[in-house]
Amino acid sequence: QVQLVESGGGLVQAGGSLRLSCAASGRNFSSYAMGWLRQAQGKEREFVAAISWSGGRTYYADSVKGRFTISRDNAKEMVYLQMNSLKPEDTAVYYCASGRSPYTLVKADQDAYDNWGQGTQVTVSS
């Protein structure tokens, strides 16, 4: 079992930036891929970005490609999501999640994630 705690959400104007952080504990962090997903009010949760256990591979939803960057620091057991050029449609609760199996890539398949944080609210005003 792994515990995940997100932080860094808030209110920002369109075109602005935010950096989300996710602190992990309780499992061999460096062996598991990690992801960020989001859920807007009234909508289904959707994939945003994922990163392999080493950080060597990253994947993004088309809607955020070129604007968001996922990264990780295995020594600190942290995952980050740098969000630039934010749009009102990026407004959502953002969740950090860990992959279910070690040394296994994860992307948009939400069944591939087995632990979730509590979420952090990101609101982008127009």
C-alpha cells in the first residue's frame, strides 16, 4: 500500500501556471510508474499524464500535450505536474495515482492504477 498526498492546487487566471506536487510513502516508490488524472465537475475522471518508474518515459493526453510536464524525483519520492498556459477547461480536481504493478508502464487505463491521493482542486478563471 502506498500513501499519496497532492498539493499545489489553487485559483489561477487563464494563461497562468501552477505546479502540482505529490508526496508518496509506504512502498518502493522508484519501482512504480505514476500518473496524474483529473475529474471536472459532472464529468468522468480522465487521464492527464504518466511517467515511468525511472522517469525516462512520459505520456500525455492530447489536451495537455505541449503545456503540461510530468516529472519525478525518486530520491524525494515525489511526482510533479508543471502546468503552463492553463485554460478554463483545465479546471478539475487533480489526482496523483500509482501504478498497480512494479516496472509496468501505465497510461490512460485507470485500472492500471491502484492507489490514489485525495486530490487537489485547480480552478482556471477566464
